[in-house]
Amino acid sequence: MLKVNDLHVYYGGIHALKGVHLSVEQGQIVTLIGANGAGKSTTLRTIVGLERPRTGTVLFNSEDLTKLDTHRIIQRGIGISPEGRKVFPNLTVMENLELGAYHQSQKDAAVQMEWVYTLFPRLRERSRQLTGTLSGGEQQMVALGRALMSRPKLVLLDEPSLGLAPLVVEEVFRTIQTTNEQGATILLVEQNAMAALHVAHYAYVLETGRVILEGPGKTLLADERVRQAYLGE
Ligand SMILES: Nc1ncnc2c1ncn2[C@@H]1O[C@H](COP(=O)(O)OP(=O)(O)O)[C@@H](O)[C@H]1O
Ligand SMILES: [Mg+2]
């Protein structure tokens, strides 16, 4: 479904991505893990056209996205939940969700919102509450729900567990798994390597702009180098 080849991205003189590759097959959860500054967000931002690569390709169902505008890329069927959630605290839950469906007909948006509410019953209960008054975990569900409102075939999640308490992290990861079981393909960026590797079918380890290791989630969980560098053992 998604195939990223030899991506090089610069911020001025900073060479942030030095030949990143990754693939996501339909139906999978694929995770990209790595320390702060490794280039995880840059990879996601490049996929949706918010950064432009100097070289490399991003193929989505065989079409190269690197020349398309972000709104076209979203229309092709990619949803993104950005780092730091970026929900609007002074809008209600429902209004935040509606923002994720801006290019759809009202009818399609209503169908999609019903699906999001089925996935997250708590958001239905809180639909008229101001988003800023929700807990961190609930706000993360709003961010994920908003990404799902565009009927994406592929969902990009940038550090959904950031800043959340351990029990809430578990809940968010369960939600990600349920979303996947309901048919969404997911590319999950995380610093929480342990939780991400547990849910991922396949994983890539990014270090200073390069993929240094890849394999099935369970295989990397057992890998000595991963355990030392990312699981604190
Ligand atoms: N807007 C920017 N301008 C300059 N450098 C940036 C910018 N965004 C990210 N970088 C740099 O690019 C590298 C990768 O950053 P990022 O993709 O945010 O990493 P991660 O998401 O893995 O923490 C880091 O060295 C970071 O400082
Ligand atoms: Mg980041």
C-alpha cells in the first residue's frame, strides 16, 4: 500500500533523513520507533507532503506522492494524527471531529462520525463537551478520531502515547489495535518502543535519519540491541 524509497530530507543544512525506506502492507500495523530527533516526524510529514524530499519516492498504491499537495494526498486516503495531538481545546469533540471531514459531503461525514463514535463510545458521551476539558487520553482519542474522519485507507499516528500515564497508554494502544481490526492500516510512530512493538506486525528502528534495524514486532522485541537501546535493559 505504502512504499517509501531512499528518502533524503534536509532542513537547510541539516540532513534529517538519510535514505529512509519502509513499506506498509494493507491491513498491517507498522511502527517506526526511535529516540527523540531520529527523524520519525519528518518521515510522516514527508509522506503527507508537509516536507519535500530532495530525493526519494513515496509510493501510495503505486502513485508517487512527492509532487502532490497535502490536501490531494489526504484525498487519496491518508489520515494523519500529528505529534502533540493539535486538537482545538475551545471546540467541542464533535466540532473537532468535523474538521477531519472538511472535504466530504455531510452525509459521508455523518456516516464516518458514527463509525468513530462506535470505536470510541466515550467520545459519543462527550460529543458536546469542550475538548480542552477532556483528559489527555480522551484528547488523544479525539485526535485519532479526527484522523479517521476522512475515511483513510492508511492512518499515520505521530506519538499517540506522548505525555500519557501508563494505564492511559495501554488504553490508547488497545484503541489502535481495535481500529486496525476494523480495517484501518496504520503507520505508528513511537518513542514508546515496548508498547509499539507489542502491537506492530512489522517495525523499523530509526537512528539519526537512517533505518538501522527492521523486522516483525515480536522479533525486534526479542532483539538484544533493541532491548538495550530502547527498552532500557
Ligand atoms: N523545522 C525544522 N527545522 C530544522 N530542523 C528540524 C526541523 N524539524 C526537525 N528538525 C531536525 O530534524 C531532525 C529530525 O527531527 P524529527 O523528525 O522531529 O525527529 P523525531 O520525530 O524522531 O523526534 C532533528 O535533528 C531535528 O532537530
Ligand atoms: Mg517527532
